[in-house]
Amino acid sequence: GIGVTTTPAYNLDVSGDSRIGWHGSSTRIKLAPTDFIGVHYYGNCYTTTNGGSCAESYSPYDLITTVFIPTGYKATHARVYGTAAKSIYAYESSIENSVTTSKSSGCTTSSECDITDVSSTATNYLVIKFDGTASTDSIYGGYVTIAPI
């Protein structure tokens, strides 16, 4: 009624730690196939199998995604699932300039990539690059492993 104030029930349990990670996960950031985009002038990512995978439609078939690391966390590993064992690379970038720093020596879609840890700052983010070689090379998604700093 009029003049009645109700207090919403906030049921967020963070067990004494104010960090909640990515969508409530303190261990993983999931990557959807549509998070990836083509990195070349005519490139673009088109979805196949009703959005269940993503493929590059123009040569040279590279796909990237940008991943923002939650405040208070660091990125430690990355993995991309796909149709073939293709090269995966991780880079650290900044919203302030075009500088990128390599954070992995390269691994493949068949394994988890141990990257040089990237701690969240007010301006940085992670870039994951998939080096495809043919228009039939598709990705299904992936993840970035995070851990509290």
C-alpha cells in the first residue's frame, strides 16, 4: 500500500569475499563462438549449426576475442575448442593504446594454454587469437581460467 517500504532480498553469498569473478564464477570466464571476430579487413565470423560454432569466412581465417578480467583477478590459462588442432595465442592489450604483449608461446585447440599471468588493471584486457588455415576450421567456444590475485 501507500507508504509501505519493502527491502529487496539480496541473496548474494560471497563467503566474506567481495569479489564475485565473472557472472558469479571465481574460476572461469566462458567464451561463446560468437565472441570471436575476424581480424582482417574483409573477415567476419559467421555462425554455423545454429550458433554452436563459429568460422572465419575470408582468408587468412584468424579469429580473435577480447576478454575483460574481473577486478581482483588474474588470467592464468586459456583454451579454445575447435574442429582441428590449430594454434592459439594470448596477448595483453590496453584500452589506452595499440600496444599488445605476448602472454603465451602458442598452443593448440587440443590443449589448455598456460599463459603468463595477466592481473586485472583499470585499462588492460586479454586477447585470445585462433589461427585457422581454412574456412572449414571452426571453433565451438572456450574459456579463460581466472584466480584471485
